[in-house]
Amino acid sequence: PTYLQDNLKHHLRPYQKQALLHLAWTLQQPDTIQYRQLLFNMATGSGKTDIMAAIILYLYAEKGYHNFLFVANTNAVVAKTQDNLLNSAAEKYLYQMPITINGEHLEIKAVTRYPEFPEVGVIYLRLTTIQTLTNELSSPRENGLTYEALARQKLIILADEAHHFSAQTKSKADQLNSSWENVLDRVRQGNSANRQFEFTATIDVQEEAIYQKYRDKIVYRYNLSQFIKEGYSKRVYRLQANNDDAGKMLNAVLLSQYRKRLAHSLGIDEFKPVILFKSNKIAVSKATRQAFLAQIDQLNAHDLGQFIRQQQRTSASQALKLAYDYWLTQDLATAVVEINTAKEGIVGDLNDLRNLNTLESPENPFRAIFAVAKLSEGWDVLNLYDIVRIGEQPTTLNQTNSEAQLIGRGARYNPFSYHGQQSYTRRFDNEKPAYQLLESLYYHTINEPKYLENLKQALDKLDLPVEEDSDFDVFATTVKASF
């Protein structure tokens, strides 16, 4: 319906429209029992929350649903979604104000429990972590939710990062009421009109139990490789080097500051590239942050010039060579001052969700983040351009799975304004290599065969195409069978 696009801030993309059409088809079937639980399996950054925003309006207008329950497994996801769906003052709010359908003004109201008699023109939305919901339902208290109260009115459950809600299926054990999956099942089954829509980029249908659960529930799939191929994300490169942490961090800073200057030269004044320094251990992250600050404090033009010339001789990275060539034509004393000034923009407290979720804002000064796995989910920053692995250690396949997911999140496109036009797809694919840096994510890592093999497996599993940032030419040939 036209009211969807009229009330949504973002123009719906073709694949998002297709996802909504698939859902609409299920709602129009005479026997809808088999469609009460559906999964949207869509790439990270493809706008699943936009689809949720549309579903809320559609099911209110077409099917008379007033009550919606959003659940996720982390506070970060809940806080982000609160800005998306409830906070009209937030930059990332997804609705046009006022919300109007067929001449009726709508209000989306945050609630902790649903009223017995819903008002006309009001949509009630509860956002909560699955842990809070489970505790609340298992230990009823005054003004809290109960299974009985939830069963009295029809309800839509919106379950984000849904791959966390299959523990009971995976274990094949009867885990009673305490499993998150069981809690959502009980809520959904409490009223025959209830529906549960799940959203995730990572569902492992190669696992037999998960396949059997979702084989008739996946209403729409849009994979990461298709998302990247169609230009809706940054291109992703793996930049592998033999440098230690100090060398990798300084390289990332030089590349990031080169991007910023390049964007400024093209008239893109509010371009602010962010670096994520990623560690697997909190202690390593804290120690490396202090070492980084000391390194920048002690930096001078002479040492910086020596570093750049030495790296230029040994590096095989095309991106870094562009940066080195540029910096060797510049006043390095000015560059040192710039880098020292930018050093102040480091997020120190990872619980600072407000600053982490507004990194694209010109008012937000932060340029770098030191973090562990905490940012793997629920973080949708668009202007992340470099992820640097620090404290390199042997890495298991499970750890590289987590890294692959983080790379997928960092690949989100940054819709900067160029020549007065804002684009949500890449526009420099056929331009100069330097321009392509403004639309590319670089993952800085060690050149260690076993780690790279694990990372490649994890990326393939996620269907995430990553290019190698190298100036080597690769030739294929055949050899005799005897050889």
C-alpha cells in the first residue's frame, strides 16, 4: 500500500518490497496456521528494521493488530531499535512524522504491558531483551507481563537476531520453560491470532535440526553476496601484512586520514572514517590502547617519514601504497598535528551506547574504537572503514566466525553526499582506485596461513565475498598429471 512508503523515512529498496510482498501473500491465504511463525533471513545491513517498521503499520492497518512485542538478546540491539521505532528525535528514527493512514493520525507508544482496551489510532510497542522477558514471565509481579495477560489480545512478536532462539531445537532436549525458544513459543501459542516474525542474517540451515525447524518458515532470503554485488554495501578487502600491532595501527591511521583528506578534496566535508581496533581479550585491548596513545604522542615528522618510506618498499597493499604516495608529497609535520588531534576521538567506555550508535553524526567526534567481541551484534555504524586485528593469536574456527560476522556489519554502506546527491549504493566502482577507498572496508590482519584458512571458511559460510588487497598478479596454469 502507498501508506507504507508515505510513512517510512527511507525509500524501500526492491528486495525490501519483495520481502513485504512475500509476507502479504502469507496473510492472504485461507489457512494461515502454517504461517504463524516466519523467518526473514536477510544480510546484515540490508534494512531488516525498516521491514519491521513497515510490518507494524501494515498489520495495524490491514489486520487490526495494536500490540507488538520486540525481543532481542542484547541491550545494544534494544537501545538501537528504540531509536529506530520510538524516538522521533533520533537521527535513525525510521518513520516520517506525523504517521498517517487513510487520514488517521497514528501514535506508536512504548509500554511495559498492554492495556485491556486499546485506543483507536494507537500502536503499543514493548521492546525488551529476551532475558528480561523470560524473568518477567517466570516470576509474575505487579504491572508486569504474564502469559495469561498476553493471551487475552492478539499480538505480533518481532524477534531480532533470531539465531539465538533455537537452543532447544539444537540440543534436542526438553528444556522446560527456561529456554528462550520455549518462552516465545508459549507466548505465540497463547492466542490463535498471534504471529511471530523472526529476523537474522546468520541461520545455519546446514545443521539438520535447524533445517527441520525452518524448512517451511523462511518467508524471504537475501544473502550477503547478492547484497554486495548489487552495490548496497561497501566492497570488502582483506589487508594482510607482516607488521606488529604498532605498525598495523599506524598504517590504519594513515589510510583513514588519507580517506578523510581525499573526501574533503572532493567536496565531501562531513566524511568521518572510523577505525575499529579489535581484540579477543579485554586486557589486551586496554594495554594496546595505552600503547597506541603513547605511540601517537611520540610521533614526529622525521620518524613518520622513515616509517612511510620503509613500508612503501615492503608493502604489497594497493590501498596503503596510494596512501604512502600521497603522504610523501605532503607536509608531514602538519600530518602529525592532525593525527594527534584525531587521537582525542577514541571511545573509551564501550557501555557508551549513545556515542557508539551516533558515530556518523558530525557532532560526534569519535574516530577510533578499541573493543572486543562486544560490538559483534546490534551495532549498525555506517562509517566504519578499517577493522584492525590486534594482539594476534592463534584463532579457532568459532572465533573467525565471529570475526566474519563483524566484517559483515562493517560492510554497511555509508550514504555520504557527493555533488549534492546522497546515494545508498556504491558509485565509484568504475572510478579511480583512490575514490574507491571511500566505498571500501579494509580488514587488517596477519599473514598467517592457518588463521587465513579459518577466516576464509568463516567468510564462505557467511556468503561474504572478500577481495585480497594486493598488487600481485595471480596466474593460473596446468601441470602434467605425473607432476
